[in-house]
Amino acid sequence: MQPLRGTKDILPNDIHIWQRIYNISYNLLKNYGYEEIRTPLLERTELFERCIGNFTDIVNKEMYTFTDQNNRSITLRPEGTSSIARSIISNKIYSNNKMHRVWYMGPMFRYERPQKGRQRQFHQLGLECIGSSASIADIEVIKIANQILQTLNCINNCQLEINSIGNIQERTIYTEKLVQYLEKYEQELDEDSKQRINKNPLRILDSKNIKTQEILNSGPILRNYLDTKSLRHFDEVCDGLQYLNIDYKINDFLVRGLDYYNYTAFEIKTKENNQQNTICGGGRYDSLIKQIGGPQIPAVGWAIGIERLLILLKETQYLIENNKQIYIAIDNIENQNVIWNVIDVLEKYKLNFELDITSNKVSKKIKKAHQIGSKICLILYQNNMKENYIKIKWLKTEIEQKIRIENIREYLKYIKKIL
Ligand code: ATP
Ligand code: MG
């Protein structure tokens, strides 16, 4: 039996990295006043259609949608922001001039062609800073994304790209100009872009096709169609990033895949040149909450794809972490209660351990302790126990010590301090 195409088990070997990402984010986000939110994985299909937009790839072809027994159209969430916007409205957790800073980490579902860094069930860590239209909010969220990657030691492998996509009016004017320009070259465009000319022309800017990119390079640039307010917002964000020493590159062709963005759009990419090199995508969405029936509440946020982040971490770092510091090897002992006494102490000092309960010889058990990278092996032989001591083997140096049973507590307390 194989898992469904595009889904993967996250095995214990990887879980510690997931937990590290979660814990680092948890602490940092708490520091910045963000609170965790968990919304359902299932939502009405209509929510995503209204939020993300009918002409986007997600709504057009990537949604996991089914009809439930009551004939309602249900979709497994393809991203987090729509659900959070819905949650703000349905829980009425909006009030005047109040900020809501929330974050989430969980599975998302998109029916895409599975490949490296692209799955059908994948995970996102995301945050939303809701309630401010000020550029300082954009700077705050970018700073946090940057900080998370820095804490994970991978910021040097990443590049922040930023752009402004203006407001809807500015985009409409620009889109007309873009279409006029591209129509002249229609035959030379890649197939996807040809399709998009009528449906979602802005997405053509995102094309990875070299010929299309060349055509775009001589075409109209979105920023030249922005008015003073949009430009000022963009300049403020850039100034803030500069002050914070956050390295960024302006990418004139950066647009996000979702309809609801305005002003700031940004991505953090790995320096690798493959199709799945975007780790984090985000931007400002001032009209989304209103669009689905709530009040006008401006917001800005981002989402990091955990699987892609994990690929980067694994490719660039040595991540093996053994959390079983102590290995316990026992050899035919008569009074097993002593094991529980030892474990009691290990538990008290929060020393992680594995009790080997196989029928293997002690020598084999020690070998296993080496293999899994434990620091110390506690060896309980019947003979030693009769003489009231147990053996301790330091696996790196192979040094053995005899510890009297009545001194185990003191000894493990000392071990806890030095491990
Ligand atoms: P792409 O252009 O790679 O399809 P996207 O624009 O669809 O990305 P977003 O909707 O902005 O991606 O999602 C934010 C992040 O979530 C992405 O930058 C990526 O890291 C991750 N992500 C998106 N789709 C997938 C997927 N199918 N599998 C794994 N990670 C994904
Ligand atoms: Mg996509």
C-alpha cells in the first residue's frame, strides 16, 4: 500500500526539525504579540472562490472539492488566509482600531503535479497582521519572516524579493496596457501565457519561460502606473527594510498568485534556480475581509511552505539530533524494580532515555547505543547489582565507571548538568 500521490508521512526522523521550526516560530511570534489560531481544514468552497478569485490557478484547477451528504460543496483548504478572514468575521473578533496578530501552522491541500517541493498535502506556517494599513505593519511581518529564517540559520541561502502591485484601479489601467502590449507578441508567448492573456494577464509576469520573459522585459512596468500614495507606501517599506539591514531585491515582475493582494507583494526564495524555490510568499490584502462580507479591515501577512523550508535546511545543514541521551542496557537481572528506580531519576532530571528490552546480549545493546548516538549507556548486570553498583559507559570515550546504587541520584543530577 502506498500513500496517496502527493502526500507523505512525516517520519520520526524529521519530526524534530518540524518541532524546532514550530518552537522557534512559537517563541518569536509570542515575543511580537502574535497568537496562534487553528481554523478547520474544511470550508465552504464559496469562501475560496470569493477570496482567492476564480481565475487563479488555485481555484481554477487545484482545489480538493467534494459534495457532502447534504449536497454542500466543501473544499479542503488550499491556503490559510481565506479561513482566517472568515474566522475574523464569523467570530466577530473585529472591533474599531484593534489589531489582531495571528499565526498558524498546518496542512493545506492543492491538486498539483507532485514533484520536489510540491505536494498535494503540504504545510504552511503563516501569519496575518490584521488592522493596520501602515507600512510599518508590512515591515514588521517581513522582519519576522526574516528573523525565523535567521534563527534557523538559513537566511544566507535566501533572497527577499519585493514589489508593489498598487491598488485595483492602478492595476486595472496597467493590465490594459500590458494586454495591449502582449497581444502584439501573442504567437511568441508560451502556451500558459497565451491562455492567461484573457483570463489573468498579470500572472503572465510570473512566467518562467525565457522567451516570454524577454518580451516582458521590454513591456510596460507596473510600478510606472502607481500613483503617489502607492509609491510612498512602497518607499516606506523599502526604507524600513534598509534600516533593519534586511537585504532585498526589487522584482518588477513579482505578482502573487492570489487575487486579493494590493500594494506590497514579496517572496523569499532560495538561491537555487528551480521552479520550487519560493519558500515564503506574502503581501498586503486590504480589501479581502470586506470582500467576504466583513468590515473594511486592512491586513498584511505571509506563508512559508514547510516542506520547501525543510529541503533547504536538510541540504544546507547537519541536522541529526538524537534525543535519547541515555541508553539502558540490562542483562538478565532478577529484581527488575531497580530499573524503575533508575527511570524515576531519569524522569526527574528530564534525561531522555531508551530502555532496551530486547533479548540481545549487552555488547549488542551497547553497539545500538553507539548507533543511535546516545551519550551514555547505563549497564545493569545481575552480578554488579549484587555488589550494589551499576556500570556507566561514556560512549564517546569508552570510559566505564562504577556507580553505587545509592549514589545514582546524585550522579545523574551531575550528568544532567554536563550533558
Ligand atoms: P508556487 O508558485 O510554487 O506554486 P504559490 O504562489 O502557489 O507557489 P503560495 O500560495 O504563495 O504559493 O503559498 C506560499 C508558500 O507555500 C509557497 O511559497 C510554497 O513555499 C508553499 N507551497 C505552495 N504550494 C505548495 C505545494 N503544492 N507543495 C508544497 N509547498 C507549497
Ligand atoms: Mg502554486
